[in-house]
Amino acid sequence: MASARNAQRKSILILTVRHINAADGDHSRYARICHVTFRAGIIAKGIDGTLDIIGSVLLFVMRPETIGSLVRSLTEHELSTEHRDIFANFLLRSAGHLPESVRLFGALYLLSHGVVKVLLVLSLWKRKLWAYPAAIIFFYHLHRLSALPL
């Protein structure tokens, strides 16, 4: 009788251990997916920050005439197919006539946001604990600012 109870306890224990291991397998797969998704988001933000920095340097270095000709070459296909495109026409009209203060503000804005994004991304990648709440606050406020009407 004792032997039958021990066998029953062993089988229950084995089934319980198998169930726990299966649950851990599902959990580790979910954690791995979350980790890969988090890393992909970090990489995307890092690329975005780097493009902000490159854009700020180009905006700071390029003359308004060069910006106007660049916008003209980028919008000429769109305007050749649809000459009443409001957005392309607005870009074309305003790109060549940017005041120096607007160019400087745009360059400094892009540079500051790009540098902060890249620093936060590097800190998150290195798993610095202070970077997690800082990134949440910064990216949330950046999102809120981008949602404001002009």
C-alpha cells in the first residue's frame, strides 16, 4: 500500500514538474519575443536620432538656394503627375525662402532631439537603469509635442 502511494506521489510530482517546465518554456518564449521587439524599437529610435542629427547638420550647412533646389528635385515628379498637390506646392514655395532664424532653430531642434535620442538608446542598450524612466518620459513628451496642431 505504501509503495502504491509513493508511486502515485512520484507520478503527480513528475506531472507537476512537466507542467511547470512547459509553462516556463512558454514564458521564456514570450519573454524572448518581448526582448527582441524591445531591441527592434531601440534600434529604430537610434536610427531616427541619427537621421535627426544628419538632418540638422545638413540644414545648418546648406544655403537656402540649395535647399530650394533639393526640394524642387524631390517634388518635381509629384508635381508633374499632380500639379495641384497642396503639400508639394507648399514645400516648393517655402523651402527656398527660409529665414536664417528658422533654419537655425530647425537645425538646433533636430540636433538636440537627435543627440538625446541617441544617448538614451545607447544607455538603454547598455541596460542603464536610469535610462528606462528617462526614455519613457522623453519619448512620451516628444510624442505629445508631435501631436499638437500647428
